[in-house]
Amino acid sequence: MIIFAIARWAVTVVRLALAMVMLSAAVACSAADNHAVFHTAKGDFGFTIEIADTEAQRERGLMFRTTLAPDAGMLFDYHKEQQASFWMQNTLIPLDMIFIGSDGVVKTIHVNARPMDTTSIPSEVPIRFVMEIAGGRSLEIGLKVGDRFEQPRVGKAQ
């Protein structure tokens, strides 16, 4: 009887250990999804990002925000390459919009989109991602068309 009790206790301990490992891996993956890096001639620049990958999240975007840290942004994921267009209605801060292909290559950049402006800002080419960062920040980091964007979603089918 005592051997069975010890075996049950050991199985419980192993199950708890596996659950902790799986939980740690899930948290690490989630945190990794919220980090992105632009590789430019000036260096590598990391950003803490929010993900907008549903229609409702993409529609709201960064509307009504009054600040955005220089190392923060929002990544819009369309899950496949397509033409995209943005505007700044109800957006209170200037933003840079970086249009990125599914391979992580920066395709077009719109610097300092004007707050509250309803003028359409098109991607000009098919893209999968749009990264919005603080207005003027892309100039500060030396971002150019052709630079690389690194993020766990890049290069993965959705």
C-alpha cells in the first residue's frame, strides 16, 4: 500500500512540474509576441507592441490615445498580404505607419500622419503588417524601405 501511495504522490509531482513548464512556455511565447525589432543602418531598435489582429481591434487601433512611448507601437496583422489603407480619424497623436510584407521587409513608410485627419493613407503595395509608432520615430531610428522587421509572426502562416 505504501508503494502505491508513493507512486501516486510521484505522479502528482510530475504532473505539477509539467504544468508549470507548460505555463512558463505559454507566458514566454505571449511576451515574445509583444516584442518587435526594426533592423536599420543605425542599429537594431526594439519595440513593445500591442497586437491588432481582429477586425474590431484593427478598426480601433490607437484611437483616443493621448501618448505613445518612443519604444511602443501597435502591430496590425492582416494574416495575408493585401492592400491596406489607414486614416487618423479619432487619433489624437501623430503616428508613423510602417507597411511591412509577410517576409518582414519594410515596403512603405508614412511619417507623421496628422491627428484627426481623414485623408486615406494607402500601403501602395500588398502588405501583411502595419506597424504604428510615435510620429517621427521612424526618422530617428533611420528606418528605410527595404529594412527588416523582426517579430514572431513574421514568416509564419496565420
